[in-house]
Amino acid sequence: MNFRIVKQPLQTSIWSFRDVRLVLPARALSSAGDSIALIALMLRVSEYGGPGTMTALLLAFAVPTVVMIPFAGRIVDSHDSRTVLVSASLVQASAGIGLAFGDGLAETLVLVCLLQVGTAVSGPAWAALIPRIVGEDLVGRTTGTSQALVGVATLAGAAVGGVLVAWSGDRGALLVDATTFLVLAVVARLVVTRRRPERGVVPEPGAMTAGLRGIFSDALLRILVPCLWMFVLAGEAVNVVEVYLITGELGLDAAGYGGVVAVQGAGAIAGAWLTGRLVGAITRSRAVLAGMAAIGVACVLMGLANGVVTLLIGSVTVGFGSGLLNAAVGTLVVTRSAEAVRGRVVAALNGTARACSLFALVLGGLLGALLGTRMTFVACGAACGVAAAAAAVPVLRVKGLETNDSAQKVLSH
């Protein structure tokens, strides 16, 4: 597929915007803190029992985002962005401080849920604010750059997380995460650009489900967003058995497993960065399809791998495809949604993706038990390939891709 890349003139660089110079680094820093905190919490919870407690922790991270689908976006679209972002960041910081000084399992799980409630609100709020900061034309580049920076920060956080826990205990690691949320609160207060609800606008009927309706009322999004869901199902299902493929089937040690994960993360960074250079709905739609196809082929390749080189090629390709797909879908969802409901549409995207994550945990365990490690990779890869092929024809038939006519349709739906 041919991707069209446009060279932006110097004066339209995203870094020429003061608010971008504040927001993107701060969000990347927070992602590094989250990565550190995740390692600290997993090490803490592992002391309380076996897989059941770890599953409970993963559920605490995922369930609030799903439950908040009808509420998070409503909050974002109905209140001043500064108020929402500062409040959400302070909630997250409070949860982080609580996690640092609490150590019981039940207390940990409750505070993780509180942390994720804040995340469920702040994520759509930042995403909806970006077009106000840079304008519609630079949303794609800003989204791609942001995701690439977050990828780098997440890898860095994972690299130092274990060391930090060993040096200062989980309390120190969790206080670092809480500090990053305080930084985000300060940044949210300093950001000049604001997003406010229009005065005198009567809320539309059924506003609680406006996000999902916004996705499915758009001729393009109702095809491509399910592609993202399929990726989450397949990608996170193979995550359940990936460690067994790497350490069991191919015989690598813990360092080798970490290297494979790092390579996949590097591929995702590259994919997100490339997507940020693409312009137009047609090109981004092709990136989604290409990402799905790449993930499908790579999963099959990893399942059949007999050596480290093949495994690494498959891993970096999965990462690259996921970077393409995530950044492209994220940009399309923002640019093809009406301004008034953007928060709800992004919240719906985030929440449904998290719901797919929950199903993926169960699916990965079932497939691993029924098919074995290698065939789980092959089956999930084949499913991604079939989904990409099935989506290709209807995507190419969608009319008016380079317009935002769908946004008006969302408003009047």
C-alpha cells in the first residue's frame, strides 16, 4: 500500500505551539511513571498469592475504564477542560500516594480502580483538547508523535522500574508515579488552550451513549474501530502465552524475554511515528489495514519460529503494525468526530478497547489450553489477516473520506 507523506513547513511544526511543548513531554513522563508503578504493583501483588491475585490486579486496571464509558466522555464534554484535567490528575496523584503508603491487597485493588477512574477521564480530555491546540490538520502528526514519545517513556519506565523497586521499595516507585501526576496537574493548569461546552446548547437525547453512536454512525469508523478491537483481542490473547513461546519453546532466559518485549516496543514507536507523518483519511485507513495485515503475518511467523532471528523479526513487525494501527485509528476517531461529542467518542473507544482486553485474557488462556502455544499465535495471526482482508473492500468503497461530513452527522444523529 502506498502511504502519502506530506512535508509540513517549519512554521507549522507541532513544536511551535507552546501548549504542545508542555503537554506531550508531561504525558510521556506520566507514562514512564505508570510503567514503573505497574512493575511495583505486580511485584507487590505477587506476594499475596498466585495467578488469581495477579488477575485481580489486571481486572482493577481494566474494569473502571469499561464502566466509565457512559460517564467519562460526558464529564469531558460538559465541563471546562482545565477543570477536568486538573481534577483528574489530582485524583490520580492521590491514588498514587495512597498506593505508596498502603500495602493490603484489598486496599491496593481499590486504589488502582480509583487511579483508573482518573485515567478514564483524563485520556479523552487530553485527546479532545489536541485539535484545539494544533488545529485539525496537525492532529495526526501530534497523535503519532505523542504515541511515539509515550512508547519511549514506557520502555524507559519498564527498564528502571525493577531497579527502582529494588533500591527504594515499591513505596518509592509509587511515589515517583504520583509525582508525575502532580506534574500533569500543574501542566493542565498552565495550558492556555481550553475546551468549554457551548452555552445554551441543549444536551442531545441519549447522550450517555453518544460516544458509541458517534463511532457507528460514521461509515469509516464503524469498519476500522472493530479492526482495532480485533487487534486487541488477538494481540493480548497471544500475550498470555508469549512468555511460554519465548522461554519454553525457544529456550531464552529472562533477559532474552525482556529483549523481545523491548524490540516489540521499539517497533511500536516507529509505527506511531510514521503514522504521524501521514495525512488524509484514505492514507490513514490504509495504515490501519496494513497494520492489521502486518500483525497477522508476524503472529503466524512467531508461532512457526525455530530461531531467535525469526522471533525478533516477528516481534518488531507486531510492534510496528500495532503502532500504525493505534495511531491511525486514534487520529481518525478524533478528526471524524464532532467537536461537541469528541470526549464521549474517545471514551467509548478507550472503554471498548479495554473490554476487549478483558476478553483477550480469557481467550488467550482457552486457546493456549486447547491449541498449545504455537498454534495460538498462528490462529490469532490468521484471524487478524482475515479481518484486514474483510475490511479492505468496504473501506475502499466509503465515499468522501477526505471530509468531515460525518462529524455533522454525529451532531444531528
